[in-house]
Amino acid sequence: MHLRKGDTVVVLSGKEKGKRGKVLLVSPESNRAIVEAINMAVRHERPSRRNPQGGMIQKEAAIHASNLMLICPKCGKPVRTGKRLLEDGAKVRTCKKCSEIVDQG
């Protein structure tokens, strides 16, 4: 997948088009990601010890990875990513626009 936890992304299509957020969870098996404050869904929860009052809870729902595009930390634009092999043998993601390394760690 071209996304990782902690990346900042922009939504390309759907009702949340143009919004930016931080990736909270990535699921490569289903090719989906959960983005902070994007694609909010209402869940009805019955009272429990964790939530004694119960009621309607808003939480993020998964969005398909093809509808998300990574924002480059260097140039600040939505970009496609490439992969590069460094001299020490590490694989890193690179920005296709500015050719800078995207990975934080």
C-alpha cells in the first residue's frame, strides 16, 4: 500500500472530497484506511461499563485507499509515491514531484 499510519492524506472523491486528515489505521488486506475526522458514521451502542449511558456514537469508518492521496511533507502537495533503495539497503517512499524522501522514520 502507498499509505502508512501517521501519513497526512487528502480525499480525492466522495462526500468528503478535498478534506485532509491523518491516517489512524491501515488495512492492506481490504485496501482501506481509517482517517481522522473523515467519513464519520453513527453507531448505536447499548449501555455498558465502558459507556454507561449508551446512545449514538460517531466514529470514523474505513475509506478505500484509492480515494486517498498522500500529501508530501516537503512540497505540501498531494503526490504519487515511488520507491527507492538506499545505499544501506533500506527501501523508502519518495515524492514523485520533488524527489524527496517521504518516510518519517
